[in-house]
Amino acid sequence: MPRLIDEPDIPPQINIVPMIDVIFAILTFFIVASISLTRSEGLPVNLPSASTAKSQPSTKITVSIKPDGEIALNRKPIKLEALEEAVRSLVKPNSEPLVIVNADKKVDHGQVVSVMDRLRQVKGAKLAIATQK
């Protein structure tokens, strides 16, 4: 088809809008993936607050007590009777591990004390109670 002489030449253009859309989709994917890959040490519970709370070094031993009284050791359900032996098996020789107790604020005080009593029987273990600042 012959071109008209009056028609001006349109310079070639690169449309970058689809490229920007793809970049944002990839960015969104990586943000969502990184959020889902974060590792939580204990079960999600509502911690009580304390004004004297201090940050503790990371630990591998976390005991969680859910509002219904269910106990978990490093996110795995466990019975109170088996707790002491399970923590003892996690403790390495000649180390002073920090055992963090994550107890929901609705948990009965007596149950928290009985869990702490079992944990104190593990030689060398230091106890800490998790709170919110």
C-alpha cells in the first residue's frame, strides 16, 4: 500500500507501563514470601506487659502456654509430665540455656507456676518469662 506523503513518520516507542507492572508484581511476590518465611519461636499468645522487661538473647527452648492451658515446647504440644525430660534432652552439656515461658495472660497462675517448677528441675537452665514492653 503506498504511503501518503503528507503523513509524518511516527518514531518507534517502547511502552514501559507493562514492564513496571511486572516489576511491581515480582516485588509484591518477594514481600509476601519473606513475610511468610519469618520464624516465630512460640505459639501466638497475648503476653502480659511489664515496665521492667528486658530483651533476651535468642534461644532454642520456648515453652508456650495457650489460653486453654495447653502446653507446647518449641511449638510442639507436650504434656506437663513429659516437659522436664524433653527440656533436659534439648540442653547441651556445659551450657546454660535460656528457657522462655510464653504464657497467655488468661492462663491460671497455678499452671504457670507448675510449668516453671518443672523447668527449674532441669540443671543449668535459666528461666525467663516473655512479656510485652
